[in-house]
Amino acid sequence: MESVTENKILPVNSEKKQKSFQIIVFKLGSEEYALSIEQIKEVVSTPNIARIPLTQSYIKGVGNIRGNVLAIIDLAERFGIASEAEINHGTHKYTLVVASEEYKIGILVKEVPNTLRVTDADIDTSPHMIQDSSLGNNYIRGIVKSGNRMIILMDVFKIITKEDKEFILKAD
Amino acid sequence: MQSGDDEIKEIFLSEAFEQTEELNKLFTHLEKNHTNKQAIEAIFRITHTLKANAAGMGLEDIAAIAHVLEDIFNEIKTDNITLNQDLFNDLFKANDILCALINQVKTPGLPVKFRGIKTKLEVRVKKLKDEASENNLQDAAHTSQAQLNKDYKKPVLKRKSPSKAQLEKASRLTKTILTDAKTGIDMIHAIQALAPSETTDPNPEESIEKEAAKNKPADDTKIVISENIHIPVRKLDNLLNLVGELIIEKDRVIALNGEHGKGRLNEYTRLQRITSELQFSVMDIRLVQVNVLFNKFHRIVRDVAAIENKKVNLLLEGTENEIDRNILQIISDSLVHLVRNAISHGIEPKEQRIRQGKGEHGTLKLSAKSEKNEVIIEITDDGQGIDPKRIAKKAIEKGLLTKENASLMSDEDIIYLIFEPGFSSAEKITAISGRGVGMDVVKKAIDSIGGTVSIDSQTGAGTTITLRLPSSMAMKGALLFELESGAFAIPLSYTKAVIAISKKEIHQIGNNLMTTHLDKNISLIYLNDLFNLKQLSDSGKEKFMLRSFNKSSMDEKLHIIIISFNKKDIGFVVNKLLQQKEIVEKPLCKPLREVKFISGATILGNGNVCLVLDAPAIVNFLFKGSKPSTHQSQFAAETNY
């Protein structure tokens, strides 16, 4: 497990007693994305990946993470924001292991992610955005503004649940 | 068989001890709170189960006491008996006696006296019933008393050595009396006096005390904790997974150090031995005897035969053979289906059997035998067999076959059509067969655990369906090979041969590649091409399927694994053969569970993941693609399940 550095940018406002929670921030393409910390189990260096035939190309395959065989996914490629070089040469050194009750998968990231403590007030949950209909419209939980940074907070399982079936090539 | 009986006895004992403990607990609860309906219900249930189990084991004494307890609680349930301290004393005593009796089954010792308490409790029940119909009984009581006096004068006098028959008669009469009237109670004591070891004491209370005193050394207050434990299968699955991982890790350690540390051979041998012993012990825990499943068929066969109005005898053979519990679970539905099929389609109606001189009763045999790492289960009936002509007709109707093809196929091949999805040969739908699950479901279930199904049918003489099942799901032999995209494994149960030929020996026929192996023509397919398809429907097109073939040079040696499944042989062209290895296969988890052509993954010694090919799925897919009639719908069906 890689050490995850924490930079508390936002002091918790004790007077307002807002609920604060931690998010894990990582880069996909040139943008910053984040997941809530309870969806993330650990960060490991990316294992060797066995490519699975007849699946979408952003499904990189399966890897051995602590004795578990997990599907490993390149979200950047899925979002269409990865460069050619990234797709072909797999520069992703780290894998975020995300787990829900139903799923456990790995998500490729280039750098060790950071944690960030935010409060509900920091999240704009109704961003006026044109949603990518192919991804469904509710995987983005909100936009976190932190200084000049703009971080996209998403619910990774919304993406996976929707695409569960689409992972696999169809006959038609 | 002996070991099988022993095991059943062990299970009975451990359950019985638990049940008596539970009874003690519930009696105590009930004693504190007489209105505890739940406890009353629970006691009633437990005594009922105990009675049935004991009767099944032929332990009449235990069954008898449990029966009385059950009766009493039946009355308590309906508020016919009011609970009081006196009754509880008796109940606890009865339970102690039960304990003692069960103990005696385990370690035979001094016989346990139980009739006193049994009688006393019986009397309680009878009293109640009698109160309800006392008047009716008066007459009967008198007659029975008179008869008793007549019959039993002699035995009572010859008290020195009463014969067994006399004693039996006496106890039979005890029962008669009890059903007759209250007045019988006195007579019971008189009859009981006949038993040599019992005193002539007419007071049951005292004789019970004496029984208790005699039984003392056996039960006392010694706490007996059952020697068997029940474990949820889930925990065993977990344990087996861990052992699997340990073995992988062991292989890895040995592979890593093998090159440098030849001197450590001894340590490694020890490690090897311990891990493999551990593995076999864990696998052994999971084994259960097939009779766990087979015994359920007495009832199933009876019910099905009754509905079909046929007469069927069930024979069980080799029930002591052991098999992994999970495998048994997976095949149980299939076996039920096969048995139902055998009775409703195989065995003829009795009139027809008699006409054919076969005897009214059909015979259905379930047999199991162990062979190396396999357990072979056979379902044999002596019915009419499977008629290939009927199968062919049906298959043509269902569009699974064309007339021209049908005439070319051998009878055997036609019979195997019953495994095709969408084939159900039942001409009329009955309650038993034709409920939508066909033989294809059976086939799929057996395939999923790496087993095989075969049919041997003689028209007019009967059918045998043979299931070859791995005895354990944990480890399987596999052949490792390499493709462009990495290492893959294929279970050895599907591989037939490995050959190396040059391109010259491969012939292109249309879009198909063929070669000959041992005088047999075999289709070849480049797995690389199959796995590089963008769409599965491209599988028939030359530019995709022959891509690698067209690229390779004339002299190149090609490695081919010939696999055999469902009587179909096909050659897979692979890049390189690696090694043969025992693997622990794990299914892929969500969201990849429905991935095609891959049944699971294993972790290799170097820590890398190696995918395991789903040979049946590939063979089915390839052969389906070549079927003429239902081309399109087959594809849809293939992708939707």
C-alpha cells in the first residue's frame, strides 16, 4: 500500500458544524477527479494485467491484487480523455482498488492520489453541465471547488452498474 | 456399507444429543413460564424429529419415549394438560432417560430402564383421553380385564423364568389395556412384575426413582459435548480458497528460489508435503457420501411413479463413494431431472411392460463409483430406450436439424441432440417432465463443474446416462499455453492431444481450416483470431478467422491443442505451449462474470493472472455458427443467457 499524503487545505469550520468528509483526488487525462474515501479500499502499484478477450478496450483485463483477481479499468480511456501514448503504453503506475458490496475493481491512475477534506458546502451538486449521455447522467456527484482547482467528484459504481453488460462484446 | 452406517449413526447421535440439550433448555424455560407457547411448539417439533430419526435408526426405545413426549406436548398445545411441578419432574426424568438411552447407543453398557417413566407419561396422556370418553370405556375395560385374568394367570405363576414371548405378549397387552381404560393401570403393574429385573412394586413413582438410580453412572451431571461440529459450507469454501492461495504462493517461492537454492531441496520437499497434505485434508472435509443425495430419491421416485401410474423399483449402488459437497449440490437438480425423465419417458406403462414380457415393475438404478479423481454416477433404466427416429423427427420440427443432415447422422449423434437448447422430446406436457428445463440445462450444469454426460441407449432395453464428475472442485489439471495477449490455461479434461504440424499439412476449405490427426479430419481455429474479433458475428468471415493463417509462412511449425467436447473435436492453434499444471480456478467476479469463452482465472507461480478457457462455450459457439437453419436465433440465444 502506497502512503497517501493528506493535505488539509480547508480548515473545518467548527461554528457551522458542517459535515466534513474525505475524498481521494487523482488525475485522469489533465483533469482532476475524485471519489469519496469509503469507496476506496487501497492504492497499490499496478500488477501485471492479463487481457481478457472480447471485452471493450478500456477494460484492461484482470490483475492479481492480494490474491484476488480483479477487473482493471482505464477510466481515462473510457471518458475519451486519454492520449494515444497512454492507451498504448500503459503509463499508469498505480491502481485504486474500489469496492462496494457488489463489485471490487481496480482503476488505473498515473500518480499517487491525494486525500482532501471537504465539507458539503464545498460541493456544487447541481453543475450546469451538458452530460455525456453515453455515460448516463448521474455518475457525477458534484464539482468540488478548492482554490483554483476544479475537481469532479464521481460515483464510480454508477458507471460500472450501468455498463456492466456493455463490457462484453455482443454478437450483433 | 458399514462405514456409511457408522457415519449415519454418528450424525444421529450428535443431533440427538443436541436435541436432548435443547429439550432440557426448553423444559427449564417452560417451567419458569408456563405460558411460553414458543417453547411448547419447539419441544413438540424436537420430540417429533427425534422420534422419526430414532425410528429410522431402528432405536425403538428412544423412539418410544420421544413418542410419549410428543403426545404429551400435543395435549399441552391444545391446553388439555395443565402444567405443574409434578409433570415437570417427570419430563426432566424422561429427558435424562433419553440421554442415557442415546449414550447407550454410543457406548453400549448396562441396559437402561425406561419403561417406568414411559408408562407413567403414557398414563397421563391416556387419562386425559379417557376422561373424555370414560363412559364408553367402562364396558371395554371389563372385558379386557376378564381376558387378561384368563390369559395371564399362568405367566404370573411361572414367574421364575418368563419366556420372551410371554414378555412380549405382556407388553402388547399393556398397550391394549392402556387404550381400554383407567382400570388397566393396576394390571400394568402386575404385568411389569413379570420382567425379571423389575420389582413387583406397584407404585410407578418408586420404580422410576429406582430406574433413575440405576442409570446414574451413565448420565450423572457429566457434561457431554458433541464430537461432531456443524460448519457452514461458506466457511469451508473460504478455507479452501486460502489453501489454494497457499499452494500458489508455495509454487512461487519454490520457483523463485529454485534457481539459486538447489541445496534447499529438503526444506522444499517438506513444504511441498505439508501443503499438499493440508490441501487433501481440507478437500476431505468437504467430501460427503453420495447417499446424502441418493437417499432423497426413494421419495422422488415413488411420487413420480405414482403420478405416471407406473411401477418402479429403485436400486442404489455404491452410495458410500464420496464427492465434494458443492458438486453434489450443483448436480442435484440435474439428477432429479434425469430420474424424472427416466421414469416418465424411459419406463413404459405397466400394461406395455407386461405385453413385452418385461415384468410389471420397471427398475431404476442409481449407481456411483470412484475412479481416480472422478466420481461416475450412472442412471440406468430398463425402459424403452431412446428412439433416434423420434429424436430426429423432433429435431427437424424444432429446426435444430435439416432432413438431409438427419439422414447423414449416426443414431448415436442424433441421440445427443437431446442436449441441444430448445429440444424437449416430451410430446405432451405433464406435471413431471416438460417443465421447461430440458436436458440442455442438465448439460450446462455438468459442464460448469468440468464434468461430462454420456448416453448409452438400447431401443427396447433401456437407457444409461453416465455422469463423470470431478470428485473435488478445488484443483484441476490444466495445460498452459501462450497467445498474443498472454498466458491461458485449458482444463485437461477437455484436451485430447497436442500436436505440432507445419502449415503445409493444413488445408483451407472455404473459410475453414482442416487437418488430419490419427486418420480423423479435424477443424482448426486460431485462438488469436477468435479473441481479436470486434464482433462475434464476424466469426464466419475469412478476413478475421484466417488472418493469422494467411500471415504465417509455409514452413512454420504450428502448435495445436486438440480438444474434445460433447463428441466434437476441434484444434486450437496457439502460439506456444507452456506446461501442464495443477491449478486452482476461481470464477471471475462481477462485472466480468459474463465474459465469453473464459470460465475463470488462476494465479500462477509468478503472481500473474492466467485466464482459463471455457472450452465448452467455444466449441458450442463454433459449431453453432455452422448450423444452417436457425443461424440468427442461435446467436441471439447465445449472447442473452
